[in-house]
Amino acid sequence: MIKLASVGRVVAGAALVGSSLAVVNIGAAHAIDCSQSFPDRDTNSVLWTDGAAPYHTGPAGQCGVIANRSGHANIYCYKHNEFGNLWYYAKDTSSGTKGWVWSGNVASTAGGPHAHC
């Protein structure tokens, strides 16, 4: 004879697995826009990267890398992506490369207040 407590644990476990799969499916179906660019909305703000930082085509790690740059850049604007991560759209001052830099690769910023994209 099966104990009622054992059946309850099996049902609860199945419900947990089913809800986890639903979350994965929703995330997998979400498309990321990697083609975002903006004009210079923030003429007085700059950033310094923490070593060589990738400049992305959009504000997400899944977007392509344009180039790796280190040093000083002019901040055009900032935004939080759909995952809540802060990104800066910036132009590297030595090469002119424009792209998205994740805030985790930024050592410091100056000027502002920064303009929202």
C-alpha cells in the first residue's frame, strides 16, 4: 500500500519540475534586440573600462562583439536591458568604435547625470 505522504511528495515534485520547464521555455522564446544604436544624448559623460572590454552590437552579452577596447569612452546614453543589467552605449575615444558596454566592465564614470536611451 502506498502511503499518502509519498504520493504527496511525488505530486509536489512533478509540479516543481513542470513549473521549472515552463520558465525555461519562456526564457528560450524571448528574442533579444541586438541592433540598437542611439545618438549622443549625453555630451558631458565619460567612462573608463576595467581592462579590455567588449563593445557589443546590443545591450546584452548574447549580442555580437564589435571590438574589445580599453580606456576612455564618451557615454552616449544608458539603459537597463530586459534582464535588469545596466549597459552604456558609448564611443571609444581612441578608435571611434561605438557599441554597448556592460556596466560590470566599467571601472568608473564621470559627468552626468547620464541620459537614458
